[in-house]
Amino acid sequence: MASRRARTLRLAALRGLGLLALATLATTANAQAELRHARDNYLLHCSGCHQPDARGKPSAGIPDMRETVPLLLATPAGRAFLIQVPGTSASALSDAEIAGLMNWLMPALTGRHDVPAFSTEEVSRYRRQPLDDVSAHRAEILGGGSTATPDQTARASPGTM
């Protein structure tokens, strides 16, 4: 009787471990699919201007994101800027897709995994505040002259990036 109970407990434990392993695999597969989707969104919606490797087109006024993004992430206004630029704020992507794209892109560009994740709510808030002079706003942030908070940044019609 005791051995039967021990066998039943072992079987229950093995089933539990098997379910846990399946859940872990499903979670990992889902996370990998989300990363692929974010990467694909970058390639489809961003790489035309920013290039597949994010080097941009400086001669056309599109900066090398590999150099500018780490600098922009250093301030709240710079973080907001990444969402407020016309290519992001006017994108056909949903707020959740933009958050996913940014959450894939930031570590990919910076090599840092300590960048706070963009939330759908944060993306939604900043998208409602598009920039009217992208180059001037970027220069202000990168030049260290920005004292504006993200919610006080320029509004209105999209400019060029």
C-alpha cells in the first residue's frame, strides 16, 4: 500500500514536471516568436530609411541609430523622442507592436539589457505628441540643452527625419 502511494506520488510529480517543461517551452517559443515579429516589423517598416543594420543615411538627414539611440536613451526626453518621430508616431503599427519593436531594438542597438521596457501605454502617450521639427529637437536633446520633459515636447505636423 505504501509503495502504491509512493508510485502514485512519483507519477503525479513526473506529470507536474512534464507540464512545467511544456509550459516553459511554450513560453520560450512565444517569446522567440515575438522577437522575430519585432525584427520583421523593423525590416518592413523602418529599414527602408534606417537600413537593416540601423546605420541610417546621414547624407539625407537620417542619423546612424547605432550612435544616437544610446545617447537618446540617457534622458526622458530622448526616450520620448524615439516614439515621437514621424516614422514611429505615424506608423501603421499598433502601439503594442511599436512597444515590441522598441523592446527588441534597444538591446539590439545598444547591447544593453537594462533599458526599461517600453509599455503600450507609454507608446500611446508619446505618439499623441508628434514632433514638428525633428532635427532641431534631436539636436536639442543630444546637445544637452533640453530641459523639457517628454510631455512638454514639440507637437503638431510631422517633419522629416
